[in-house]
Amino acid sequence: MFLGRFDDAMLSKSFLVSGVIGLLMTSLYSKLQSLIPFSKLATATLITITIFTGLLRFGFEFYNEDWLIFLVFIMMGPLNILSIITFWGLAGRLFSLRQGKRLFGLIYSGQLMGIILISFAVPIILRWIDGVENLLVISAFSVLAGVFIQFMVGSSFKEKLKHEEKKNKEHESEKKLSILKLFKDKYVFMMAVFVTLSMITAFFIFYSFLSVTKAQYAESVELAGFLGLFIASANIFSFLIRTFVYSKLVKNYGLKVTLVVIPFLIGIFTAGAIILGTFFGYDPSSTSFIFFFIVIALSRLFSLTLKDSVQIPTFEIMYQSLDSKIRFRIQAAIDGIVNEFAAVFSGLILMLLSYISLEIIHYSLILFVLVIFWTFVALRLYREYKVSLRRSLENSGKQSNNEDSNKDILASVELSLQSKEQEEVIFALKMLELVSPTSYESTLIKMLDSNIEGVRLYVLKKIRQEKVLSAITKLKSLVNNESNTDIKREMTFILQEFEKHLKDSFLADELSALVSSPEPDDRRIAARIVGVREANNNIQYLIVLLRDIISKVRLDAIKTASRLQKPELVLMLLDNLLSPKYSIHAANALVSVGEKAVDLLEQTFYKSGIESIYQVRIINVLGKIGGDKAIKYLLNKLNHHNRYVVIATLKALEKNSYKPDEATSHELIQLLETNIRIAGWNLSALDSIHDSECNTYLKEAIETELKDSYDVVYLILGTIYEKQTIKYIRETIESETSEGVSYAIELLDLFLAEELKPVLFPLFEEISIGEKVKKLQDHFPLPKHSWEELLEALINRDSNYISRWTRACALFSLSEVEDLKIENYIVAHLFNTDKLFKELSYWIIFTKDRIAYKQYSERLDITEKVYLDRVMEQMKKDKNVLLINKILYLKNMNEFNNIRGDLLTNLAENLELVHFDENQELMDSEDYRNSALYLILSGGAVAYSDDIKVCEFTSNSIVDDFFINKTDHYKITATSKTVAFKLNKSDRDQIIYENQQMAERFLDIAKIYN
């Protein structure tokens, strides 16, 4: 309609007016956002667009004047921009950053498909309606539908939108940073110049395109039909390039090429237009005009396509290198203000040029000059981008480790200790005893100042039970001022008891008598007295107590050794470190001794017959002690044959912020290549899996193996290079966006050793697992397996490279294979010393081939055969007697959901199946040292305190004194015949101490139970 009424000169004026209106409207919208709640503003905006669009169409009933057609043309762009801003503003508030990264691509594809469909529909619709102006009716009703959707979304997510509104107001002060200050940065300035030139060239191309299109299609209906098909084609090309071409372009050629390719291609078509127009003419009456028209149309096609499919995603990558505090502010400024100003500026230039007698080919000449300048700016922008990348690396390296410490379980416990809720504080104290035994007693003494009476009573109970004699001074300062009668009475009793022990201990004979007493409580008191009455001969008493057969006595002696920090005790502490019952406290005691314990720790590490689990514990102690000597010994273990020892060593070095020299860096690079090969094998295994064949457990196990191998790769990278830089890169890769991945690889490319790039980059690139495997196969042998071949490969894989749980899942999966042939690799596990594999192998042979069962079971030791036959018989009544089924039971519990299979394996190995009759006692608060954890399979239990029900436990519940924090005195009894798994307290404590994930889960469970 516009092109049919106005000449080319008016076209340039309309661009200027439209740009100014767009700038004013977006500025007003931005201002209103700070004054009106977004949901109301969004609804009001869409209603306004609907009414205005309807009024424009209604105007044609009374007027068919040029001014109305001009108004429709200039308002088309601003109204479209407002609707898009409203839509994405709503999406940004509804979805978190993580959700947005996953969903926005899908939403964008939907938007693109909508444009394509309506564009193809326009020529068809025009056949059914009378006049192009009636397309405004469809537009008005479409926006009206958007109003109803906006209203429904606003009502459904009212609280979510209010929360986001509140957050935006809290960050309002950060938004006051001057735009001009932001653009003083060279990188930001070059981005703005690039976008401005992009917009100016787009307007020049659009102007030329509309001019030649008007000449080619004189009728408005034909013109509207052509434009509809043209826009649909452009969006299809945009979709195809962004989906199938862009990622390969970035991956193979980098951002430099993606920035230059846009002006380069437009420059080619512009040069083609100039050549064709010069030699063959560009007059519409000429027969060769069609060629000129095609080249201009192609220029417009590539201008639209490349902006959406190349320029926008490239800038998404480039924004990543900006400081996160101002990144979105700059992005909004460039995408909004710079774009609108560029549009106004383009319109102004075109309007000024319209006053000069220029032919259409002259615009192509000016455009060609602009494209040359644009190419130069693209190269300069890429150079500034590299500078920005280096600046990002420097900033990421300077970041503190606060984020890591905040995630640490100890930090969570310490935060809970500050709570005003009694149950939360008491549970935190219980957890502290496990995760930080060295600070536990001092924290108990500090918590005597708590304002919560229930907490003070609990602390006094623990001080009395644990014989914390060092609390005497604190108790004396508090007892006279205590207002609570029960607490004062307890304090007085403890003081009298402790002072009597100390008074008697002044006599050497009395202390000797306590040490040699047949009563465990006397020996416990002796261990505590040694800690507060330090004397040279007392160390001999402590050495005796560190050998005591009663666990309570020995634990108190270890705690005392931790306070004394005497090197003479190291040998005894090392013996206790190798015992599951005492290793937690022994490890902390060795750490407190410090560097004087390092040499003996190193000797014990190489002790003949020592298990790898204890070697890992020694490495953890060395890591906590730190210092040059400990690091020297740790470095010797980087080439240890056991991979899990090597991983523990890397973590210990990481904790000490170790920076490798050239020789160690070379050794670490070799180690990195080994772990990339392991990651590649895991990728290949995952690629070999078909969901129809694989059970959920095995697939999850292999995915966990893959995650673990990636964790080790990042760990080694963090040791070789800057830890915080690698952490920053990892977070960017795990953002799950193609822009984030591309940006992260750009960062790695700056400092990574050249020999690592070909093998490391495939792990991180945004390509399918199959493509990753193909790329890695150029460097490592990664075989492709059939389903049964994969199971055999997993079962036979070196335990250095795969967890017990994954191998067990593979062996378990054989039970689902029809007509399974009992091969030697299955039979071999009958003679495995590992109970998990022995039971599984026996069960598979027993259920799959009775003839093979009779043949191979006869080769077993008679004791083992009797045990395994009994297990098979018991499985008829209760399948949970089989260890693998215990693990699967745990995995299906809500409390242990998403816990790693290998951690649950360690837990399940220590479970004992027990039965209780109705009203039989499970647990008593007075017998606190012998308490255990129970997982109720069937039946139930209830906790009473003074005949008052405290809490109830049903089937699939966890019964543990850890979670009973509302009272000090309780008994837990079965409500009916009850079957449960029992886990001894020492085993529970060890699992929590050694596994942060399990400790965090116990914290979560406690919050649910309390």
C-alpha cells in the first residue's frame, strides 16, 4: 500500500519517522517498567497495540488518505518491537537463567515457525479477503489472543512475577550506571559501531530492495504476496543456517570468520549489483532489470538471514566475556538503544540523500563503501574481543574461593549452628562431631552461651557424656548467673563430678589406678584427665589407652591425643587410622600433630598389604597438613598405579593451591591425556547403549562414570592452569548453551597447550556423543560394542577405570538377557573375593542355567557354597538379602534419590537385616553409644518421650537418633512386627565423614524430619 502511494524519497523519510517513534516508545516503555508492575504493563501494552491496530483498520472505512497509509507503515516497526519486548520480558521473568537456556531456543523456533507460516499464508489469505488493509484485522485479533494469554499467565504466576519485580527493584541502584561510561570501553564501543554499521547497511539494502520490488510488482496485492513469500523464505534460510551451519562455522573457523562473513557476503552481492547495473542497466523498462532485481533481492535475503542466524548468536558469545555485573546492561543498551539510534541515523542519512538526485545504483556504491568500513570494524572488534577474553581470564583468576567454601558441608553446619531453631542447632552439633571432630568440643563449650535453653541442656548432656573436662572454666563462669533451675542443677552436678576427678588425678597413683581399672568409665576419665593435666609420664598412660579394646575408651584417648599434638603418639594414631571405627578421629589427631607426622604417614602409605582405601585416607591427611614436605610426598603419588589414589592426590594438591613446575606440568599433561581416553571410552559406552535394551540403573551408572571422568579432567586442568579460570570455564560450558560452549573453547584456546587442543576440545564441543567419539577415535582406540559385547566389556574393565557399582550393574543386566549363555567371564566372579560380584554371579547362574549351576557350584569352598545356597533360599521370602537388591532398594528411597551408586554400595555392604516384634525396643537415648540407623522395610516404629509421642516412622522411613532433636529423652519401639535394615553408628559416621554428598543428604533429611 505504501509503495503504491509514495515515491522513493518518501520511503527514506518514513524510516526516519519510524525510528524516532520507535525510540520514544521503547524509552517510555522502559520508564513505565519502573513505575508499573510488569504483568499490568504487559497486558496494557498488548491491549494498546490491539486497539491501535483496530483503529488503523477502522480508519480505512472513513479515510483512504495518504496520511493513514503512511501512519500504518511507520507504526508497523515500533508496535512489533513493543510486542516482542513484552513477550521476552515475560519469558525472562517466568524462567530462571538455567530454564531459559534450555527453553528459549525452543521458544525462538516457535516464533520463527509462526513467522514462516503467516508469511506463506499471506498470498492465500489475500485471495479470500478484499484489500490488503484487511490484514490489519488478522493482526488485531492475533494480538487480542495474546492479551488473553498474557492475562492467564499473569494470574497463574502472580507470586512468581511479584518476586521478580521485587528483585528488580533491589538491583535498581546497579542500573544507574551511565550508558556513556559503559561505551568508554573500547570493546563495548566497537560492538556498538559494528551494530550501527550493520543497521545502516540493512536500511540501505532495504531501501534498494523496496525500490526495485515496487518497480517489479506494480500491483499492491502482487507485491504483498511476493513480500510474504520472501519473508517466509528468509526465515527458513535463517532457521537452517542457525540449526545446521552456524555451529560448524564457529567450531571450524572461529568467531573471526563469523564476524567477517556477514559484510563479506553482502559486499559480494553489492559488487554484483554495481557490475550488473553499470554494464547491463538498472532501468525497470530494461529486459536485463530482472537480473539487477535478483541480486538486490539476494542482498536483502542474506542481510535478513545472516543477522538472525549469525550476527545475533555471535554477539551472544561475545557478551559472555563482559563483566557479569554489567553484561546484561550492556546487552540491553546495544540491542535496544544503539539499534534504535542506528535506525534513526539510517533514516536521517537516507532522507538527506533523497534531496540529492541519486539513482538506485548510487545507493549500491555508497553501500559498498560502508561494507568495506564494516569489514574493517569487524576485524578490529575481534581484536578487542581477544583482549576482553584475556581480561576475563585475569578477573576469573582473581576471584576468591568463597564460592567453594560456601558449598562446603562444614560451612552449612556452621550456618545451622547460628539458627534460632532448637532442632536445627542440635542436629548441626551432631553433624559437626562427624565432619570436624577437632572443633567439636570447643564448639560445645561455646554453645553454653546459647539463648536456647533446650540447646544448653543438650550441650550439658554431651559434655557430661563425653567427659569434656576442659569445659570446667566456662561452667564456673556461667553457673551462678544461670536462671533456669534445671540447667543450673546440671551445671553444678557436672562441676562437682569433674572437679572430683581432677582432684584425685593429682596423685600419680590415682591416675595409674584409673588407667588400669577394669571399669571402662574409669579409663575414659583417665584419658580425659591426661588431656588437661599434661605431664611427661602421662603420655605413657595415653599410649596404653590408645590400645584399649573398648571403643569408647580408645576414642576418648584419640581425642586427647588430638589436643596434646605429641609426635610420640603418631605411630599409635596411624594404627587407629587403619581401623574403620577410629579413622575419623585418628585422622583429625594426625592433622593436629602437623608436619611432625608427615614422614611416618609416608612410610605407612607404602606399608606392605595396605588397602587403597587407607592409602587415600593417608593422602587426605597429608593434604590437610600441607607444607613443602607433604606436597613433595604427594607429588610422588601422581604416577601411582591406583587411579583413585591419584585422584585423591590431585584433590589434596588442589586444596594446597599447588602450582606445578615444568616437569610436573608435563607429567600432569600425560595424566590428562590418560583421563581424556577414559572419558572417551565412557562416551563410547554411552553411545553403544540403546534405551530399549538398557535398564535405568546401568545407564545412570555409565552417565555417572562419564561425569566422574569429566570431573577428573577439570581437576587436572585446574592443577596445571589457574584453578579459578578453569572453574569459570567449566561453569560456562555447563551453561548448556551453544554460545557458552563456544565462548569457553575460545578461552581455552588462549592458554591451552597445543598438543592438548585436538584431544580435549571434542569433549566440550556442542556435538552429539557419536561425533565426540569419532573425533576422539583419531587419537585413541574406542571400539563400538553391541549390547552383549558392551556388558562383557564393562564387567571385565579394569577396576581402576570403572566403579564397582557400574560393573555390578552390567553383571546384573545379564539377568535380563534372554537365552543367556554362561560364559567364563560370568563364572570367574564366583571366585571373586568381592561379595557383591560373588552373589550376583551365583544368582545369575542359579536362575539362568541349573546345569551350569550344579557344575560350577561344586568348585566352590563348602562354606561359601552353603552361604550362597542359603541366600538363594532366603530370596524366595525376601529378595533384599541379596546385596545388589539392598542397593537398588536404597536407590528407590526418596531420601537417597540421586545419590551415587558406589556410595550406596558402601552403605549397603554394612546393612544387616533385622526383625522386631511389636513393642520391641529399637533405640534408647540412654544407650547413645550403641544406637544405630534403621531403614524400615515393613511395619513401623514410634518415638516416645515421657509417654508423649515425639514422632512416628512408617515403612521406607529412616530411624536415626540424628533426626530426633526435639527431646533429650526418648525410646523408639516397633508398632507392629517390623523388618528393617540396621546400620551401625560407626559405619554411618564413617560414610558421612568421607563423602560430602552423603553428609549433605543427611542435612537435607534432617530438615524434612524436623
